[in-house]
Amino acid sequence: MRLTDMVLLIPTLPLVIVLAAYLGPGVRNVFLVIALTAWPGTARVMYTRVLALREHAYIVNARSMGATTLYLIRHHILPNCADVLLAKWR
């Protein structure tokens, strides 16, 4: 999250202009610039969502019954974060 915080400190529009000038013209480079500048906001929202979900009773109960971290992520965290991820992605 420290990297995300550092990237969020940089103003987006000047960063887009500098990256576009550095990478040059082309559709592939435009997609790359958009991807490089759009991820920090989504990462921040997903981080707070996962922290909130981690404290829910059903996840704490599943963890106390011996559920592994991978199981919790696959069956409880990702399905409950999918709506936020899809909303930010569109």
C-alpha cells in the first residue's frame, strides 16, 4: 500500500502526459498509460474492502475452524469483492 500511496501523490494528468510522451503514439501505449494510472485508486478501494471483510463474523468463524488463507480468499473474500472490482473496472 505504500507504493499505492506514493503513486496517488503524483497528479494524474501530468503523469499521463509525461507517460504518453515517453512511450510514443499507438493504441498499445495508450492502454499501457491508462493501466499504469488507473490501478492505484482501485487498489486502495479493494484494500479497504478486504480489511472490512476480514473482520466479519463468518470469516472469523471459518478461520477458527481451520480454514486456510487460500480457501478464505477464494470462497469468501473474492466473491464479496467482485462487485466493487467490476464497478471500478467499468
